[in-house]
Amino acid sequence: MRALAKVSRTHGAMELVERERPDPAPDEALIEVEYAGLCGSDAGIYEFESAFERMALPTVIGHEYTGRVVETGDAVSGFSIGDRVVERPIRGCGECYQCSIGEENVCQNAVITGVDHDGAYERYISVPERALHPVPDSVDPMHAAAVEPTSIGTRAVIENSRVGPGDRVLVEGPGPIGLLTAQVARAQGGTVVVSGVGQDETYRLPLAERLGLETINVGSEDLDSRRDELTDGVGFDVVFDTTGHPSGLQSAVDAVRKGGQIVLVGQTGETTMPYSPLVRSEIDLQCSYASMYEDFERALRLIGSGDVDCATFVDDRFSLLDANDAFEAFLSGETCKPVFDIAELEG
Ligand SMILES: [Zn+2]
Ligand SMILES: [Zn+2]
């Protein structure tokens, strides 16, 4: 079968390779992949950022996907042939201290599908039963491919923020995680504004508006004056930084109100800034990483209810047969969440 793999340690270097259809181990199910999304981290592999130097190449990438069980190992008891599933792609070891106390998302030995072993940009993937999550019929298959990134947003908002009804919320960064986080924060009762930069004005900020969210373009508007106008000069109760850029934390500090909360979701990288003003304003600085079973469950329900509007959010214009187009469009901000029809790899 054909699969899209990262083949060498340079920018780009994504190629269609041949893979054998895997045989599931006793504790695994074989999944026929239907749809798979392109994630910011897949784009990071495309650019070959330093975080991915550990990868053994070639590796088939892709970790946000959905499909059906077509075969089960002898020891699989919770899933049957025909069941619709998504995978929780960051797998805890089950044995370290964090796994023992229910913090699998920060496992010391976690492995990630599509990074540490072959992922879902191929028609068949074998997955341990304990990493699978059932998908109800109420969720459209193409939308189910967005469950994993949505679960990052549900964890950030519901588990790790204090957003409640009436709160004024700023989400920095209109990328996939930002726009999903924003929709979950709105479902929690927040009044949500999304900020972006010049590169976001062609696709991502207009998409935020189509999702019914207020936007700020910090490339052409003054963040401070928009903040004052939107929050009566007080500042935002909660600011989510999903930019993955060092400037995101500094601008979050500028935008949050005294006594408010900043939730770091994107991986900011390296930055220096004065922290004393945060102490004096009693800013709550919270991090949110990955997601767990309950976050997936909530993501599925919010997609099913339409609170997270995947019909508007998902971009089906791209094909894995011309994957570079999708990666380049993603990196230049001309798309937000491409979802590929994996059946195209057949034939
Ligand atoms: Zn992802
Ligand atoms: Zn562990």
C-alpha cells in the first residue's frame, strides 16, 4: 500500500513510499483509515524542526485521523469489526510515576504516532486497543479527523482554564489549535476574540469570522486599543497563547487583566521578559499539554453538538497525492485544517 513518509532530514522530503499492510498484534486492532488531518506538528516535521531530530526515517506521518476497525487481535475485547474509532496518538507507557497517578499526558516515556512509529497517512494502521477511542454515529467521519486537535482545546479550556460564562477571552493565534480552543471557550460561556498577524488575513482570520468569532489583526490594528475597547479598559479575564511564538507570551501579558489567567498551549520557545509585573498582578500562568480520554470524549460531544463547527473549520481542498501543496499552504497561512481522504492512496 502507498503511504506518505518523511524520508530525509531536510525541508520537505515527503514522499509516497510502499508499506505492507500490518498484521495486528494480540492487543491491537487494524484500522482502515478514512480521513486524516494535517497538524502544525506535521508541518514541523515537513520543515524538520529540531524537535523531530529523534525520528528514524523514513517514517509515515499523520496522527489526527479516523477510520474503522477491520481486524482485531485475539486479546482485543472492547472493539469489534466495523467500529468507528479515533486514536489518542500520544501514548503513555503505563508504568512511570505520571502514568501511575493518571497524568499520562506528561508520561516520561510517551511515544507519538506519526513521529516515533508509522502514522496514519496510509490506508491501514495497527493500534493498541488502549489507544483507541470510539466515535459515535452522530459525528461525521470527516469531522472525526479533527477530534484529536479539538481534544487539545478541550483540555486547555475545560481542564486547565477558569473560563466561565461572561468571561472575556482572548485566543492568540488563529491556527487550528487556536480556532478550536476559541470555539470550546465560547461553548463554556466566554465572549471570545481571536488575534492574528498579517499572514493570517487571507484565510485564518476570515475563517475565525465565519466561525462567528470576533477578530483582531495585530498586523494592522493596535492590540492595546482593541483590548481597551473590547474589555472596558480592564483587559481579558483569560488569554490563551496558541501562537507557538516567543512574542505570544509577552503580548498575553499585555492583554490579560490584573488577576487574570494566561494559558500557554503553543510551544513558545525561548524568551526573556520581566516576571515581577506578573507577580504583582497575581497573574495565573498555566500550561496545557496534549490530552487524555476525557478530553477526547468532550471533543467528540462538542463536535457532535455543533458547538465546535467542523463543517466550517475543516478544509477538504487538498490531496495526499500532492501533499506539498497542503504543507506549503499551511505554512503560509492559506489553510488552517486540511483533512485528507485517505482512500485516494489506493489505486
Ligand atoms: Zn496534532
Ligand atoms: Zn508513563
